[in-house]
Amino acid sequence: MAAKLPGLPWGYSLKGLSKRLSERLFISVSAAAAVTCAVIMALLLMQTNRTRVQLQNDGVVEFNFVQQLDHNFDGVSIAALSLVVERAERAQTPQPLTSDSDLVRRFDVLYSSTRLLGDESIGSLMEMPATPATLEAITTFIAENDIKIAPGSVLSDVELREIAAEGQGIAHEVYELGLLMYQRKSQLRDEVSARMNWLSRASWFFGGTFFIAGLTLYMLLTRASRRAGRLFHQAHSSQRQLETALEELTTGDIQRKSQNRFLAAATHDLRQPLQAMQYYIAALEPHIANEKGHEILGKVGRSTEAAQGLLTSLLDISKLDAGVLEPATVSVDLDALLVRLHDDYLAEAQDRGIELSIEATGVVVQTDPQFLERILVNLLSNAINHTEAGSVSIDVDSTRSDSEVSISVKDTGVGIPEHELEAIFNEYYQVPDEGSLSASDGNLRQGMGLGLSIVKRLTRLIQVPLEVSSRIGRGTRFTITLPVAVNAGDAAVPQVTKQAVSGDGLDGLYIMIIDDDPSVRDGVTTLLKQRGCNVLVSSGIEEALDTLVESESMPDLILADYQLLNGATGVEAIERVRDEVNEEVPAIVVTGDTSPDRLREARERGHGLLHKPVGSAALFEVIRNTVHGAPDLDNDTPESLTNGRAATRSV
Amino acid sequence: MYLLWGAAVCEGVDAGNRLRWRIVACASIFALLLVASPTQANSSPTGEVLLVVDGAINPGGAYADSAEDQCKALGFDMAMLKAMPQHEVATTTPWDEGLRRFSGVRISDLFEAVGAESSTFLARGVDDYQAEFSGVDVDKYPVIVALEEDGAPISVRNLGPLRIIFPFDDHPELLTNNNKAIAVWQLIHMTVRK
């Protein structure tokens, strides 16, 4: 497939390169950001955990413990001293202590507050160097005085003063412990505070990196998803192609395809000299003096037209095989079509001495009007051409079913042997006994048997069954069966006659012509100028771009020959011009090439398509449709089909 | 004597007048301690007063014609506390070894009895420790003033005789630093806040 694409301009590969580069950049940035994120996250977790443990091990209980212990030692000391003072004031001798006495109560309270000594609730106090000594002093004090300060014991003033002094001393030690603890907690707080600052900054950094990682990841994912979408699309179309190929293999289309390639090439080569020949014949006419000469020239002219008709048929086959035609199903008034067919073919039938019988029935069918007409035209033309005497008729039978109607084209011609009923739909099939008729120029086309192969393709496209029955020497009957229109009210009358081309829609258009053939260029320019168009003429891409810059105007339409000099193509030229003006300017590709791939390419790019030789009417119509938009975007269909019919009739 | 550490706040007393405040407080406590009217056996302490409740309270019912009603300070001895509905809380605490069974009066019951205007109060212990008891839903959680530990009265050396106990084991969410700070032991005084 790639080999068939036109060479991409330099800019495309650069774009591709930068795309790939930016993708790599995205991946690196995303990966780096993700790794940074992970590292910061790990650090954050570690540091947070460290702080958590520190705070857990450094509770507030120690403060309370120290404060209470200090207070309770003071309490015992003061109670002891108070007892001494009280005795002195009352001049009492030492009395035994009671359970009510303040000293006993104070000592009990002190005792209860030391019960947590060494417990883990004093936390970090235990880590301080002074703690063990202080704790030992406290334990000793409690143990010694537990016996002394008890109900019933008598304490001397000296003993009481001793207790008070010891208690004061320990209270002081505990106080110093508290001061140490304060300092230590301050340091810890500084440490935690500094770490929290760091954590805060790291969190911000983490947030930033996380955002970058997320963003790049999102972009990568979007890209990946787009690419996946493209791949899916490609896979889908590959599958379709495969299906088509398989179908072609099973139906024998693949053989036709190879023939088709040859046809396309032959048509291309034949069309150019044929066009020239028609010009020369026209030019020759005034130079012929006698009647005989004119007669011969007339025959030459008709032969040329016949050849042209043949080429058009070949083109039709090419297009049908390329699959560029798509049926549009509407309600079709059969009568209007049949009447027109009758009118069109009556003269030809009379010339040959055949009776033509086409009956109106008032039936409305559901199908593509142009395809149906083309089928009937080919069948009718085929019937007339193969009938020497008798009649050709079109019968419409709507009685067999409510939903279907069958249309038969019947002749009393030579007939087809039963074993060849299948073969007649192949291209180049010849009725064996018709050799005697081939002298007539009209049979050049018949000899090729393209009409029926076109019919076969068309019926397959609109999915209509085609039957044939024949008896040698009696005649042949072709029958197609169509669905009846559900809603017959809005039946479309097939528009076969082209709309008369008027100047409307063309006047004042700015048209850029790119063609390497000067004669074609001049001819088209003259035609368009007559219609009031402004024309920019150039022979190739570079000249077109130069002209564009000089004229400083935006073309309404680009008309480009497909085959330009130096291997450039019209499609490429259109792209370059569009790039230059940065606008999707409507474009028409003119080609003498009927290869399905070319047709498909132009169609896929949305360009209009014209086939050489280009008639002026066709040219104007396609221009008008392309610029102003036509209901039927496939500008190709009416043109060639109609041309095909016209060519047939003119024979 | 140590009961004097407890302070009773009387309505109508100028809080700024510390001298007068002290006199009234002392008077009320001595009255609680010493005056034991036989006709008011239900509402007045006969034994040693273990707990004084004052502040924003509205004594009524059993305490309605208390001699100290005007002063709005109520003293409780062990018998009065025992006479109230008893509630048992079996729990471990950060300050005791192993699982203990505490029993005593629910703070919500106590406050209902004294007509407390809020469940916030200043709790004070024998060792002069004091803490503002607040932020605990005492109606939801059975927080008690424990009178007994494992079926026996609690000694001062064992953080008694009264002690605020939280059901830490049944409600682990209660084990916060704040609650540890307000689980006052050797409780002797509660001043109810408005």
C-alpha cells in the first residue's frame, strides 16, 4: 500500500521525526518524574515515621511526673517543718503520729506518686545521665521514711528537720531533672521543626513532580490511545480488504482485477490519441470537397465516437471494480423511467426494424435510480443489438408479491446456449453465432460484451437478484427483482438529463489550473474565461506556488491534472497549494487514468474527479458541485454513467 | 485537715475577694465535716467527707434542705456515695498493673443528683493536682468516680480513696492524652462549670 502513495514532501518526514522525538522526551520526563516521585515518597515516609516514633517516645507525662514529684517532696518537707514549728509554738513534747496527721497524708501521697518510678511512662527521663542517681535517692528516701513516718511512730525535731532537709534536697534534684528535660525537649522540638520544614518543602516538590509525571503520562496515554485507535482502524480496514479479497477469490473477481489493471492502462493510453483524433476529424471536415469524402468522414467520426463509448464502458467497469460507487436507495417512479427509456430507444429499434414494447404500470420501487437506469439501459441496448427481427419488451410484474416487483427485458433474438448462461456476464464474452454482425461498427462494443458485465456488477452493488433464461433461436429474458417502495408518495424521478449548464455559480470564481499540457491548459482557460471565471494558470507545483504568491489571492478551486511533470501528481500539488494558503480549498483532479486505485485515492481525499477527455458541460457541472456543494458528492456518477449511455445511443 | 485544700465556691460571693472566699469555703467545709443533723441523715455526711462538689449545681431532692444549700457546696462521705447507684468498670489503665475491677458512681449519676448545670468541671486531687474535665460525653461513656478497686476500698498510696476511672478497655477511643490528664486520682473536689 505504501508504495502506491505519492512521495511525501520533506516537511512530512520532519514532522514525523519531531513527533517521535517529542514522544521519547515525554517518556523520559514521565519516567524521571515517576522515579523522583517514588524517591521523595520513600523519604517522606521514612522521615514522617521517624518523627512519629520520636513524638510517641517523647510524651508529656514526664512533665507532670516531674512537677508532681517535686511538689510532693516539698509537701512532705513542709509538713515535717510545720510539725516542728507547731510543737515549738505549743511547747509540746513529741507526740505519736496519727493517720490523720498531715505528714502521714503527705507521705502517702508522695509514696503513691513514686509508684510509677522506672515505668515507661516517664519516657525520655530515663535516658538522662542524672536520672539513675535521683531515682535511687528517691527510692532510698521512701524506703527509709516508710517506717519512720507511720501512724504511732514518734519523731524528734531533729529527725523531722532531717526528713525536711532530705526532702528538699531530692525536690531540688527533681527540679534540675525537669530543667534538663526542658532543654532536651527544646532541642527535640528544634529538630522536629526543622524536619517538618523539610517535609513541607519535599511535599511541595513531590506535588510538582507528581503533576509532571501525571501530565506526561496522560499525554502518553492519549497518544497511545490515539495510536491504538488508528491501529484498530487499520486492522479493521485490513480485515475488510481481506474479506473483499476472499470474496474476490471465491467469486472470481480477482481475475477480473488483473484484467482491470490492463484495462485501466489501455484506456489511459487510448484516450489521449482518441481525443486528438476527434479534434483532427473536426479540423479535417472543411477540407473535404466531395460527398463521398464526407460520407467516409462521417463513418470515421462515428467509429471514433463508438471507440469513445467503449472506453467509457471500460471506465465504468473500472469504477465499479474500484468500489468507488455507492448506491443511494430512494423511492423511484418506474413509469417515468420506462417512458424515457422508450423515448430514447424507439428510434434505434425502428432503425433495426424491431418492435419496442415498454408498458407503464404505476409501480414505485425502492432502489438507486441511477443504477437501475444503467441496468435497464444496458439490458435494453443489449437486447436490441442481439435481435434481428421481432420485438424487444420490458415487462413489469407486480402480481407475484406485494413487496417485490420483477422487471424483465425480453427479446426475440438469437438466444444463448444454456451452458453459456453464466459466461455471458464475463467481460469480452461474445455470442458465438454473431460473427456475421461484427462488420457493423456498432458491434465493436457488443463484441466486447461489457454491457452485461456492467449489469452484473450493478445488480450485485444494489443487491438485486438477476436471472436469465434463454432458448436458442427464440430469444432471451433478463429479470431483476426489486423491492416495492414502502412510501410511494415521494417517489424520485431519476434525473438523467443533465441540468442545463448556465453561467450561474461560475461567474467570478477564482480558479487555479495546474496542468503540464499547454493545449489542455489553454483550452480549459478559454472555456472558463468565457464563463466569467478568473483563472490562475501554471504548469507545475513550483509555478503554482509562485503564481499564488504573485496574485496574492485565494483560489476558490484548484483544478489539477493528475499526471504532472517529473513524477509529481495533482494530488500532491493540491496539498502544497492548500498548505501554502492554509485553507482546505476545494479541488478537482483531472485524470486520463482509470485505475481504481487512483479513483479511490482522489475520492478518499475528498477531491472531485474528472476523466479525460473532459467535456465542457461535465467540467462546469463538477466545478459547480465542488465549489458550491452538491447533494450527491460523487460528481463522478452522473457524468460517466450518462456519458456511457450517450455513447451507446450514438452508435 | 487536708480537706481544706478543697475549695467551695459559693454563689453571691465576690470571686475577687479572696479572703472572704476562703472564710466562706472553710466555714462550709467545717460545717459539712462537723454538723451532722439526725433529721437529714440522707443528705448530709456523717463520716469523713471524701468529696466536695460545688460550683454550678442546684441541689434538690435528697439534698434540698441541706443546711449548706445556700452555699451550694455539697460534701459526700463514703456512705452517701455508696448509697448512689454503683457502676462497675473492669479495665486496665496506664498507671496500674493488669486488669482491675473498679466500682463507684457514674459521673452522670452524681451530677444528676447534685443538679449540675454542665458536665464540665474542675477536678482536684489530694496532691494539689487539678485538671479541667471536659470534652467527654459522660452520658455515653460510663466514666466513674471509683470507690473500690477489686472489691476493696482504695488507699491513698494506691491513688485513692476516690479516683476518676475511664472504661479504657471497652472504649479504646477514650485513651487520649487529654483523658489521661483528666483521670484525676486521689480526687477530693469537683467544681462544676457553668
